[in-house]
Amino acid sequence: MTSCAYETSIQFLVPLEFIWKFQLGKMRYPLSSSTALGLRCPNCDSEGLLTNDTEYNVDNFGSVLLNVTSCPHCGYRHTDVLTLTNREPVFLRVKIRSLKDLNIKVIKSGTATVAIPEFKATIMPGPNSEGYITNVEGILEKIEDALTFMLSSVDSVRLRKGKRMLKQIRDSREGKSGFTLIIQDPLGNSGLVAGADQSKITKRKLRNKELARIKFGQYAVKMNIS
Ligand SMILES: [Zn+2]
């Protein structure tokens, strides 16, 4: 992983006003629906932010709480997922080799760092990073969207490199080339579910050294174009 090559990477800044919400994301909510938190909206500053928790049972994984925070005044919305079982710092890895592998389920919490070394892509848990349940293809789609967005404001050299990466990602979405998906989550709310093929997934506790390296940065998405 090339997590320290800051000079050659393109970084996507997240506004500082979202930081309070990051702290909110670490709180434990009761299992109730629509509770007024009496907190202010990070977008429009109105009081009366609402939070809604829904419990889901994900096959071969366990109970997952989907939390949606929303503002009735401006429409602001933020989602995150919490795992109700097996909570310890987790390292997950899967080699994607076929179209079928793209269907592997991904539970990605707001505190997860998602990396695809072959694309030099890392999605870091920035203050505004969301949690969601998707599949491997959904993760590729998010990285493709982030890269496309970043390429709208780079110089021609980086644009060329970025376009090559885009092609690599699109080839992978069509099953033409393989890659490795790595998820590191210090709060253990994330998971990979491959059903009958669960043996494809490497799962272990995060080492202290790794934990120290995945500090929650100020950047939500980092693509290393070098
Ligand atoms: Zn608002």
C-alpha cells in the first residue's frame, strides 16, 4: 500500500464543519425509530436533527443496524452501519477473480478504510464518510465516481494517468481483470459476505501496527495517481 505518497496523490478535502458528525457516528443509538437528538444540522444549523435506526439481518453475517440521520429543514442526510455482533478491529481481504466475485456483499461502515492496491485507490474514513451495505461492484462504482470527479480538475499528465486507472476499473467491473479488495475497520462494523464461498475471504484481527496507520484523516478519498 502506498499510503504515505502524499506529494503524488490527489486529495479530496472534506469541510471541517462535518467533524462533529463524525463524533456522532461513534455514539451508540438505542434501537428505536425516529428520535430527535436535539442537535443542530451540520448543513443548515437548524435544530431538530432526526435519527432513524433499522435493524437488518444479513445472511451469513448477523444483525446490522442501518442508521440514517436527516434534517427535516434542508434535506441533509447521512447514513452509517453498525454491526451488532463480533465487534473487534477487523482486517478483511478478498481476491476478485470473476464476475461472480463482484457480487460478494460488502458491509462498509463509516470508520472503514477501503483499499484496492492494484488501482492505488484508498477510501479513507473522513469526517463525512458514510456507511452502507453494497457489493464489490458497488465499491468499484464509488471509486470510479470519485476518480471521475477528481479528474475534472487536474493537469494533463495526471488526467492521462487517471484515465488509464478509469479504464482499469471499468475492465474490472466487466470481469476482465482481477484485483484485491482490503477493508480495515478499527471499530469492527464492516464485513465481507461471500455465502458458500466464504473461504475466499481472509479475516483477522487488525494488528496494533495497522491500527496506528489507519488514523481517521481529513481526507475522504485518496487516489494515488503516480
Ligand atoms: Zn439542515
